[in-house]
Amino acid sequence: MTGSGSLRGPRGRGRDKAFWLASALLGAVLVAVCVSGCRTDREDSGVKEREEKVEYVRPYGPRAPWNVPVAGLARHPASGKYRDLLWFHAPSSRPGNYNLNFWAYTYPVYYVENATGEYPVEVRTEWGNLDGKRVAWNPAWRPAPGTDAQIILLDPEQGREWNFWQVEFKDGMIHASNANLVDGDYRTKEDGFSPSRGIGVQYLAMLVRPEEVMQGEIRHALSMPIRNTDGTHFVAPATKLEHPGRPDGIPEGMRFALTVTDVEIEEWLASLSPEVEHMKWYGRILARALRDYGWFITDTSGGAHLQHEAWVTAGEKWSNLGLDTIEVGWKQYPRDLLDGLVTRERIYALVPSDQYSE
């Protein structure tokens, strides 16, 4: 379950317009340069980021439902019903308020090569497959803010993914309320993993990461936790019912997308404040992803938001891409970047993934 904490990000540092124009140019240059793939090499809280000189590769196999484009997929017969549930009841405040989330209640990503040793795991509940086992870890690693305190740990050489929920390192041990080594190889896996989060799909799936944004496109559906998940049933690719007995709502696993043209995307971008000129290039990438791949309902939350790799591990990259938080009037960007793009009329629901044609 994703908590209801604030999605406010770190504020900008009072940069003037000239700086923002320079940031926009830097973002464009980064996209061009990083088509061949790049990661920075830096020190952060004693943790050295892995350096990757190969092109960023989208995780999971091509038939993983979130990696399948929406083109050619059938609309859900009750699309209008689920669209309205999403529009009026999923957000935390006003209808249609869908935020971008880089900060709390999302996922930082760490790598085993940056571990300082292997440490024992204590799981405080009956969940998970790691209780009593040892896992590569670094005591400097931190989850994103919020009570969910989740972490993704990856081993790219072996294709292994670990998911931790409510995790902390204390007294030489990894303590968690749920901790799992996900089955299969995340480089090729095409199904879910029931012990992970509300939808029963592993954390890394659908997470937006800066390396793919640097390449100029997001080639997968996004993850959206919402307030009004259904308590009676779920739909594929979901693998479990998170909260039995909740009122009628949107089944976890439901997929949505936008009907929007390139011309309409450019019109929306032109309508944004000049203060966020440096974020428009990312708005274009995001809008095309929401049209071409859409998003899945993945968890229960205090509001509706699209999950990006957490600032705690990706903050320098997001900042280099011009996505530091700024306030324009009553809005905060990039949190509110989707305002004006996602309208009720543009949203539609798709059939469950077990109904996709081969």
C-alpha cells in the first residue's frame, strides 16, 4: 500500500530565467548525448553509483503487459465507468488531479555492486521469502520518505531483483515488513510477483527512470497508485486482491491511456507557463508515453500519482534534466506538469492483459 504523505519535492534555489534557459538547453543536449546511454559516477552518502557505458535497456520481456503498446488493444466495454471513477474519485483533492511523483512513496533503486557486505534479514511479518537469509547491502542506503519505506535492489549481471517494504538498517541487520527476492530474471520476466505491492507485480515494473528519459522516450506503461482501488476483484496483470471488502472502485491491474494527437500535445505544451519552459521537453516524452503505453493501477494511495525513481537515488540525474521543483503561483512543477493534458474526455480504459491478442 502506498501512503498518503505529501508529494511535495525539494524546492529550486531561486534560479533566474537565464539559468532556466541554460537548463533547458542542457536537458536537450543530455537527451542527444545519452541516446548511446550514460550514467554519472558520483558519491552520495558514501554510496558510489554504478557507471554504465552501454545503452539503457528496458527491463522485462517484450510481452510483459506493461511493455506492450496500446495500439491495437481493445477498449474495455465499461471504459466510461472506469474513466469516471478515475477522474472523480482517484485523486486526493480535485477531479483529474494526477501528480508526477519523484519524492515520497515511490522507489529508490540500488545495485548489489555498491553493497559493503552481506547482512541478515529480519522480516517482521509472515510475508516475504528472505527472513533469516543474508542479502548484499550497504548501511548508507535509504528508502524514499514515507511510511512505505520501499527499496529496489538489482543485480544486473544475474537479472535478480529484490523488493523491500518498510525497510530499515539497524543493529547490523536489515529489518523489513516484507522482503523478497523476485522469481525469474528481471531482464526477461513477463509476469507478476504476488508478494510485491498491491497489484502483485514487482516494484521495478513500470517505474520511470532518468536513464530512459535521457534517451528521449519511455517505452512502457507507467505505475499509478490511487485512492479508490476495488475490494472485490482485480484484473490481469494483477495477481492478487490487496484490500478485500473495500467499496466498489477501480480494480488493480486496470489499464488506462490517453487519446491525444501530436498536435494536441504541442498545443498543451505551448499553453504551459514560460517558467516551466525547461520542462516541456520532458512533458512531450511523458505525453507520448501516456498515449502509446498508458498506465496501470498498481496500488492504494492517498492520491493519484505516476511513480518515478525516487529522488534519494536519482535526484542528481533528475536535477540535471531540469526537473528540480519550482513553484508557479499555486502550482508546483514538475508535480503538476500534467495539468491541462489529462482531461476526462481523453482518458479511456483497456481490456485486461489476459485478453491481449498474441
